[in-house]
Amino acid sequence: ATLRTNADIAFGVGSSLTSTGGSIDILADFDGNAAGILTLGDSAIIGAGSTGAILLQAHDIEFAKDTAIAGTGSLTIRASTTGRNIVIGTAPAAGALHIDAGEFVRLQNGHSSITFGSAAMTGDLTIGAGITLLDPTTVTMMVGGGGEVFIQNGLAGSGNASLTINGSGSTTHLAGNVSMPGNIVIDDTIIVTGDTTITTTAGGNIHLGNNGVISDPTVWTVNG
């Protein structure tokens, strides 16, 4: 199922969209003119019972109460323009596609993977306070595109969560501890602020620094 428009896409109260095996692509602001918002009304559900991939693309996304992005396939969320920033959690979000902490929990547990951004993304991605990852999660940017990743208040995961950052090479900033059951992979230049511990709690591997150097201005600990 594909919904595509150069303008807004809105799901009304109690509405749902599912697919029996096929993918779901919801593309607002398809022409990238910064005029397309994806809105999910109260109790709207996308992907319940779906096993295929889900793609959400918009200038911004607004979740009302009791909405859900469900399914067991992959979920990708990206801005409709490659240079637009993405902000997840409690953090300043002017000029960004913003999913706050209350909206983030609408991404239901059970996806095979969740990806933010794309291989063409050149904007920044910030993860602020109030976020716990429940599924294998990837941040993807264009290598050499200048985008930076900011983990402002540490980051934790539960269940089968893992974290992969395919950075641009222009720096992932870590402020606070990062703990995941699964693998932690940061392919980027890394700058650590403060005393930081990176931990895998269920036998996951840790891989750091493929696209650049690791800068260690203070103290940090790696526990694999």
C-alpha cells in the first residue's frame, strides 16, 4: 500500500491501515517543498498485523494520543528533505522533524528493525531525554554529508534492542551512558562529553569509530 502526496496526509480518529504481507509507504511532502505533515489522529493505527516494511516520510509527524505504529517488519522514518534535522525525545526541535518522548512510545515494540534517516541524509539527528529503545535501531546518514549525531542524555535499550549509527564521519557526540542488550556499533568520529560508560548487557558486541577517530576529552568505559 502506498500513499503519496506533495501536501499533508492525515489519519482520522480510530482509522487504521494494514497490509497482508506487502509494504506500507506513507509519503507526505513528496516533492520536498516543506509543506507536507503526516498526522495520526486519536487511536489511529498503522501496520497492525503487518509483516512487511513500513516507511514514513514527511516534513514533520504528529502523533495524537493512543496512536500506534505496529507490525513485525522493518520501520523507517525519514524527513522529506535530506537536509532537515530529526529530533527524538525531549530536546530543542525548531526546524526539525520532531518525535517527542510521548510520541516515541507510539512506535510499538516488535519491529524487526527501526531506522531513522537515510543514506542521503545530510541533516543532524538528536536523541534527547526520555527515550528507551525496544527494537534494533539504526541511524543512517550520508557518508561525507556533514550530518552529526547528538545523544544528549545517554540512551538505554531493553528486550532485543541494539544501536547502530552509520554516521557521516562528521561526529557522533555522546553525553551520558549508552546501554543496550544487543550490539552497539558507531561508525563515525566520536566525541565523548563527561564520564561515559558504553555497555552491552546481553552478550552484544561493541564496535566504535569506523569512519573517523575517537576523541576522549575525559573518562569513559567500554563494557562488552
